[in-house]
Amino acid sequence: MKLSSYFKFLFVGIFFGIVLVKSEAVSWYRIYEMFRFHSIHMYGIIGTAIASGILFLQISKRGHIKNLEGVEIYVPKKESGLFKNILGGSIFGLGWALIGACPGPMYILLGTGVFSMVIVIIASIFGTFVYGLLKDKLPH
């Protein structure tokens, strides 16, 4: 792909960031409220994302939708791993609760001037690197 074709992804990312900021989905206070079960605000946002994700996934499965390169989208079946999902979700949720942001909003928060997110982004990249080194030794 040419460099100019990546601009559409940049604009979608910027739009997504604006939506998350305006909906207060990147607000540490809103995330804190969610984990304390004091407000339904974040659960509504997450529920809407899950519902639209399910809808668009089913449409793409049944509609034989193609990606930008003209290849039909294929979603492979995943093996059921309840324990792995609970463990992975718990680790993700713990990190989210401690940091106050999941991976996408980390960059949005940095863009809004929360410069302490640089530490979190560096730690995330380091964690991803360590996972890449250890993934063959981990149970999948």
C-alpha cells in the first residue's frame, strides 16, 4: 500500500479518538466509577461496542464481505478455553483498573495531554515484547 492510502486509517483513528473523548470513555473518573459499580455509563459504551461488533461480524460472515484487498473476510473458529479467557480477562481488567485505560485510549490520553501515559505506553510495548519472547512457552 502507498503511504497516501494510510491516511484514511489515520482519519478513522482521529475520529475514533474524538468519539472516545466526547463520550468520556477515556475519563479516569468514568473508569473508576465503572469498577466501583457506581455508574452504568461505561457499561453502556462497552455494551454498545459488543452489540455492534456482533452485528457487523455476523453481517460480514453471512454477506461474504471482502476486505480492501478484495479477499473475502474469514473468521476462524476458536477453541473454547473458559479458564484461559477468565485468566486473560482478569489480567487485562487488573491492568485497566490500575492504569485507568485500556490499550486504545492510552494513545488518545497522550494526545489530550496526559503525558504520564508515555510511561504506560513504554511499559505496554515492553510487555508485548516479553510476551513475544515467552509465547512459545506459555499455555495457549
